Amino acid sequence: MPKALRRTLLHLRKLSVNASGLIRAGILLWIRAGVSPRLAIFEGRAPVLVIPGTFRAGVRLKLRSTTQRSSISTGPGGSLVLGDRVFINQGSCIHAEQSIVIGDRVSIGDGARIYDTNFHPVRPGQPVKVEPVVLEDDVWLAAGVTVLAGVTIGRGSVIGTGAIVTRSVAPGSLVVGPAASTVERFPIPSAFRRTP
């Protein structure tokens, strides 16, 4: 098969997949979350959506679930806000019991977890921890990252594979390891855009 024909067929297949993902995203987000998304695409299987609270997504949300479904949920009074051009990879789970705000151009890797609650008390008689989570613009969470209640991740930061983030991260930080240690700080130019 000639290269030009092969490229054309691949391009047509990609357009077809994106078109069906656009339609599925529009229908499911309207039914499950009561929102009319702007150019949202579900690639692969549709995510699990349980939204009794409020949900808002910016332009060009892309959620991939080709090998494993992702899950997006809120508590009854919870609020989940996604900025423009957010990418959520397969197997990820986001739950907003109170408030999670994810900025523009944020990339969330395979199997990432973002929770604003610990769901259960740690000690008898202790209240359940519920604190807002914020991921500022241009953040990249690699595969298997867990972000817990009360955390703010600063603009442009990169959180390495498998990190468990229990405290806030300054803008322009490279954070690695299970203990989420900051190993590098770098300047973030005002014109910087992480485009997923």
C-alpha cells in the first residue's frame, strides 16, 4: 500500500474515532453531569461518571480509557472543575467530596488518583479529613501518582511516577519518589504552556 494512501487511511480512522468520542462525551456528560461540554472527547471506553454534585469542564477535555476505564465522581455537595485542554489518561480516579480544581493544560497519567478526602477516620473518634485540592495550570502528573486532601500543586510542576503527594508543591517543582520529595526547582516563564 502506498505511503500516501496509508497516511490518508490512518488520518480518516483518527477522525472517525475522535468524532465518535466527541459524540459519546457530549451525550454522557449531559446525561450524567448535566453539562454541555465544549469539544470533550472520550477515547476508548466511556469513563465511570457519578456526579451528584457539580461538574464543569473547559474546552477540549480528553479522557482516554482504551485498556482501563477511568472514574470521575463527586459527593452530593462536591464540586469538580476542569480547565481547558485537560488530559486524563486511563485508569485514573478523581473524587471531589468538597472541591477539586484542575487548571488549564493539565496532563494526568495512567492510574493517577486525586482525592480531596481520606474517606474514613484514621483513628477512632477522629473526623474524616476533607480539604480542597488544586492543580494549577500546566501541571503534569505521571503514571500512578496519588494526590491527597489539602494539596495544591503549583503551576508547571511535574510529579513523577508513583509519588504520593500529601503536602503542597511549589510552582516549577520536580517531585519524585513515593515520599514525593522535591528534587529540583525550575523557573516557569509566563508564556509557558504544557499542551497535552
